[in-house]
Amino acid sequence: MFSWGYFLQQSMNGIILGCIYALLALGMTVVYGILRLINFAHGSLITVGAFFVYFIFFRAGLSLPASVFLVLGFGGLMGLVLDTIAYRKLRGGPEVALLITSLGFYTFVENFMKMVVSPQPYAFKTPPYLSIMYKTQFLTFRSIDVFIIVSSIIIMLIFHLFVKKSKMGIAMRAVAENLEIARLMGIEVNRVISLTFVLGSAIAAFTGFLWGAKYGQISYDMGFLTGVKAFVAVVVGGVGSIPGAMLGGFVLGLAEILSIAFLPTRFAEYRDGIVFAILIVVLLLRPAGIMGVKEEVRV
């Protein structure tokens, strides 16, 4: 029997998961918009960020605000290193070279984390002030849920304003439109691309903390499928569209949770398949994505 209370509860769970997908999609869409790169290495930063917070907050005893600040900086540094070492010398070459490099970087990080932290999952204990339970007539949620939603909205809004209003944001859009013309116009393309990686990677590392705090468990291989789903959100929302990436994240989060909630129990194990089924349907009906626009192929 259908229950509005149950529907609202599961919708909220879907929105929270959608916030995580949307934050990851945010970083992936700007990188893809500039380099036409499906950056699978983006998923590794989720893992690195989650374990970074685990060790400095739970093991070293730093405060949560300090841990969050440091994980943002660490994620940004990882993005800068990734761009400088792995991608910069490959620009202008075959796009498949960048793709293979991103897969190689993810594989390296995953196996390195497996060797350092062990293959077993770690319990990520949410701090007491983020575990406070609230109950209303229709909803039950914790303070971490509110934190995820509020922080996600703030990050998305700041990022959107940065890209639309700031000088560097305008340069990022110019490089995404046409890299060579942007270079001829005097834009420091390498600097813009590096900043793009820094911002996207910082958000990804922070998202790793959100994932651990929400679901209470982290592991060395947590980033791959989550990163792939984030790129699916990019495609569903519209490649190159920042609002589209956000929308795609929420669509996938809601679809994944609501399908588990309302489909028969035996379908629960197919939640990942449902996500990719949505991708196929969107590509068939609207190849450019929900908010995407058809673009000319670069020659």
C-alpha cells in the first residue's frame, strides 16, 4: 500500500544521495568541458579524501572544521599534481591517451590504498553532533543529512557564481568553448586547466568525507563505481552544463533510491543497472542530455 510518509522519507534519502552525485558531477563536467576527458581518476579522490579525514580526524584527533579545511586543500593539491604530472604533457595528443592515463592513475591509487589501509572496509564513525536524530510526522533524519544538503547547495551556488561572474570563471568558459582561440586571446590555458582540476578535486575529496559520514563505511575501492555514476549524471544532465550536472545527480539519486523502495525486493541488487538504464533512455530520447545543447564537432 502506498504511503506518502514512506514516499517522502525515501525521496529525502534520494536527494541526499543525489547531492553526493551532483558534487562529483560538478568537477567532472568542467574537466570534460575543457579537455573532453572522462576523468576516471576523479573517483580515486573520493577514496583519498575519505581516508584522509579518517586518519586526521579519528586517529590524529583534529577538529572537524580543521579536518574539512585540510581535506579541501589536500584534494586540491592532488588535482594539481594529477594535472601537472599525468595530463599536461598529453594535451594536444589523442584524447584516448588522456582516458587511458586517467584509468591508470585510478588503478594506481586504488591498489596503493589497498596496500596501505588493507582490503577490509573501515568503519567511519560519524561525530555525535552530526548523528543527532530528528523526527517529524513524515520524516526521520540526522544532522549529517542536513549538513550534506546545505553544504552541497552552498558549494554548487558558489561554484556557479564563480564560473559565471569571476574573471577566472569566464576564462574557464572560454577555454571550454575553444582552447586554441582562448590561447590566442592571451588566456593562460595551463593555469586555467590546473585551477579546474584543483577545484574539482577539492570538491571530490570533500565528497569522500560526506559519503563516509553518511553511510558509515569507507573502503579502498569506494570511488570507481561512484565516479562512473557521477559521469552518468553529467551525461544525463547535459555534458558541459553545470546546472545540468547538478540536475543529473539528483535524478540518479532519486531514481536509485525510489526504485529500491518501491520495486520488489529481488530488484534491489539491480540498483546500479537502473542507473545505467536511465542513461540509455536519455541518450535515446535526448542525446545531448536534459539541459545540454547539441554542439558542433571540433575539427
